[in-house]
Amino acid sequence: MNKHARAWAGALALTAGLAAASPALAQDASKWPERPLRLIVGFVPGGGTDVSARILSARLSTLLGQQVVVENKPGASGLIAADYVAKADPDGYTLLLANMQSTVAAPYVVQSNVDPIKDFTAVRYIGSVPNVLVVNPSKHSYTTVQNLVDDARAKPKQLLYASSGMGSPQHLSAARFSQIAGVTMEHVPYKGSGQAMTDLLGGSVDLNFDTLPGAINQIQAGKLRPLAVTSPERSKRLPDVPTLAESGIKGLDIVQWYAVLAPAKLPKPVLDKLDRALSQTLADPEIKAKLADQGMDLGGGPQNPAAFATYVQDEWSKYGKLTASLGLTKQ
């Protein structure tokens, strides 16, 4: 099967819902939603995924006429939540605020039975944020990426980098950075960005490739110093901070994207209603402003469930190759 055929097969698997759904679910879909929905987040409160979920939930509640409750189930790089949603009834009442980490990266490096292609219905891509390489200025005087690289080369395995878990964009960004720069640093994984940030500010770790929403407030307060962003272009929120490519580290293409997933076999009428509500939410100027304030890029991604399903298939292939190139295996 060629690449395009595999992508099309993956898209069909991710979006197939109505044909495989039970008659009862298909029949009840016209009345959906009749009770509150749960939007599951696989990380502790306060991180980028949680913040995005809470921004979306209020507007979705209004549009759907039912409360959308954000529920945190942290652990295993987001895969505890992903597994929970994958096993839920495909009735549209249990959804996952997914991200790149829990969907297409962590399953390669964390023991789990979650299959992002078979276990979910792709609903709506939300947007993406860059990672930003940050250090604690009270601990390190680095002002450029080269300063960090020089120190890391002089101190093999002594610099510690934090992440929100195995397979997270923080983890993969730092691992790929180390590979390109030819340095060796030690990984300290956490259950979410919150504790990683606490330890970075406290000096227990040396650096983090944190997502922009998780780091922006501390950067603005002067408690963290940004050295570079991982995106191809500079962030509008940090226009004076260079990209890694501008800093001499070329070939690192990792951003954190966010999306809504539902269990596999979601009835198409429910999928259509949910996608429409999410589309209206993301078009709301107030919601767009709040997400943009978190550093999120809302443009350029897939704009319907079928396109998003293909995107997930392509990302799954991309991160499979990346984790293999980094020598990462399931732990």
C-alpha cells in the first residue's frame, strides 16, 4: 500500500462512525446532546492543554445547550486520559482535548495499548503552538543558544532538561536538539508542565523546551529567559526571540498541536453537530483572541474531520520515524 493509500485508509478509520455505530446510537444522535459533556484532559491543571480546554468549554456549553465539563486525568504522557476516552461509549458525551504528545508521539515511547488511528474519531483540529527554549537567568547566564551548546559540550550529561513526560514535545525537542548539536543532556520527565515549570524556576533543572502557553507568563515576568523557538518562523508573542534555525540548529520541526477527539465509531450526525459547534467556537473573536494570547496559531491546519484524520495519519508516521531516529523505545 502506498503512502497516499495508507493515509486514506487511516482517514477512513478515524472518521468512520455512522456505518459502524449501533442502531441505538444512530437513532439517538438526532437528540444529542441531552446531558452534560465531559472534555477529558490528560495533564494537570494549568498547562497548555488544560488552558485550551477551559477556553473552549465555556463557549461550547453555550452553543450546545449543555455544560461541557473539563476533567483532568493526568499521567503516562496523556495516555491515561487517551485510553479512558478510547474505551468510552461513542455517544459524543466523552471527548478528549488531545495534543500531539498524547496522540502521535507518546504511544511510541510509553507502554500503552492506545492506537491513535483505530481508537478515535477525528473531530476538529484547533491550532498549534511553538516550543520555546527557556533557562532560569538566576542560574545560567546564557543569552544565546550557542552559549548553551558550549556549556553542554563542556559538561556532558550534567545539564538537566525538564519535560511534561516521555514523548512530549519538550522531550522530543530537547532530544532532537541534542542530536543536532552533538551534546548529551539528561531528561527529567514530569506528569505535566506545571511541576516541570516549578522545578525550573527553583533551579532543580537547567532548561526546558516548554510550550509557549506554559512559559509566556514567566518570560514576561523576567523569571525565565527565552533563547529560541522551535517553529519555522518567529512567534508573534516573542518577535525578538530567534528560531532555532536562525540560531544554527537546523532540522528540528516540532510543534505542539491541539485537537478534539472522540471514541471510534462516533455517529456521523453527532460528529457533524460537534464539528459545527467547534468551528463556530474557533471563529468567535473572543475565543480567537484568548487562544492567540496563549501563543496559539489557529491557521494553516486541517479544517474538517476528514482532513484532520489524514493529518493525524501523517503525524503518526512522522513521529514514528523521529522516535526511531532518536533511539527511543517504549518504557
